[in-house]
Amino acid sequence: AGKSSSVSSPAVAVSSEPGAVKLDVVDGACTSKVQTPDPPKGPQTVGEVSTTERTTVPAQQSEPVPPVVKETPQTEPEPPVVKEMPLPPAVLALKDKGNFLFKNGDYQAAMTTYSQALKKLGEGADMAHGRCTLLNNRAACHSKLGDCSSCIRDCTAVLGSQVDNAKAWMRRGDAHRIMERYEEAYADLQQVVFLNPSLSSNAQTTMARLVPILSDRHGPNWRSRLPKRPSVRPVAQTSVTSA
């Protein structure tokens, strides 16, 4: 008695961690507060980019794609088609006369007659077929007369206009063989084999005779010494007739 008693407040543990419950004693009553953390100082960052420094980057606009323009391939213009005209009556009469003389073995007279027909025919492009026929027939006369140079000249003129003329290749090849131009002869006769089956047998027989000669002259690689010839179409020769 006579002593005053005091009530001691219970010890309360206060945590300083953010979000912890803080207890306060007010008038003997205990109240609780949720301790919220102070907002952080300075700018907040998201990943590596600061929220204060974050800027809106405009989307890059793609450049318009130009339309694709298809190039039209350049083609060489086709040569004009020349309509072949029949032989004039006077030229045709001379051609028939030359054929008659050739069949009867008068090669000199036939050669002269074909030359007359060629002179009368002229050089018109519309007469190319008829001119090749007369040249080819005259070349046959030269061959029979043993004039190989003139035969080669007329055959070459034919082949300049009709590269697939098998008879011209055959006559020129045989003329080269007689003149011992064996490389030229073999190359010409090869064209005959490509072009005309009816003449191929004779051409191959002559070529077989030329192989040992060419081999002795140039060795095993003799084919590399053959002259070049133009490409030809493997079709039978029917466009040019001869005596």
C-alpha cells in the first residue's frame, strides 16, 4: 500500500522492411499500420531503358518497291522471203539442151550451153534456185572434163547459197581428192554423209581410202587437221537437180 503501481507496455518489435506491419500503442490501445515503402528516388528503369529517357521511335517506313519491268528479248529480224520464180523460157530451153548434151557424153558442148543459160539468167535473188541448178550441172561437166579448179569454183558458188546441197559437196570433195587436197576432200565428203543417204555409200568408200593417207601425213591425230565446215541439216538433197 502506498506504492504506486505502473503498467509497463508490452515490447513491440518493429520491422523496418517495406510492407511490414507497424504497431503503435495509443491510449493503451494497439493500432496497426501497414508500412509502405517510400518511393525510390531517381528515375525508374525498365530493363536498360530509363522511364524518363524512353522515347517513342517512329516506325521506319519502307521505300516503295518499283514495279518489275519485263524486258522484251531482242530478236534478229528474219530475212525477207524471196519468192522463187520459174526459169524464163529461153533459159529453160538452154538448160534442157545442156542436159541432153550431157547425157550423150558431149560434156564440152553441155558446159558451154550451161554457161549461156547462166549469162542469160542474170543475178536476180528470185532466180537463186535456178542459178544453183545450172552451176551444179556445169560443175559436173568440169569434173568430166578434168577441170577440177573450175569444178571447185562452181560448187563453192552453189554452197554459198545452198549449204545443204549434197551433190555440190560430193563433186567438190572428189575434185579436191584428185588434186591431192585430202584434208579438204575428207571434210567435204563428211558433209555428204550427213546430208544424203543415197550418196553416203560412195562418200564413205572414198573417205575410207583417204584415212591411211591422212594418217601417214599427220599421224594418229590427223582428224584435228581437217578444215572446219558449216553445220548442215541431215536431210536428203532434193532441191537441186543435175544432168
